[in-house]
Amino acid sequence: MSSASITIHWPHGPSTQAAPGTDWLDAAHQAGWSIPTGCMGGSCGACEIEVNGTTVRACIATVPASKSGELRVEQASDPYW
Ligand code: FES
């Protein structure tokens, strides 16, 4: 059942379902949360989020598979933004 959709817990409250491989920006949009973006190419870091405690750049990353079937997203604490 590893390809089942993932439950994503968003920092503003709601939880949504997304299939592994979904773009983070799309998944966030579906949840009504907008991830700030800049370069859209993976170099500026404006779009950083934390997924289960690991910082990822949302513009170039996709929803990973999760053994537990759940992922917790936090806004990355970046002193520059
Ligand atoms: S928007 Fe620049 S790294 Fe994602």
C-alpha cells in the first residue's frame, strides 16, 4: 500500500490528501496555503518548507512517499524571509 495517497498536515490547520509525486506547490494550493516563491528554479530558497523536519525547496520537490502515510509540513524558519 505504499502508493496510497499521503495525508498532509498543513501549518495553517487543514489536512489534505495527495499522491506521492504531486508538486508541493500544487498540493499547497489545494490546501488553500500559498508557499512563497521566487526563482522557481531551486536556487533562491524562498519556497522552503519543512516536511517532517526536513527542509525542502517546494518549487523543485514533490510529495514523497511516507511509510506512515502522513507528512507534517511546517513553514521553514528562515531568517531572511
Ligand atoms: S522559488 Fe527559488 S528555490 Fe524555490
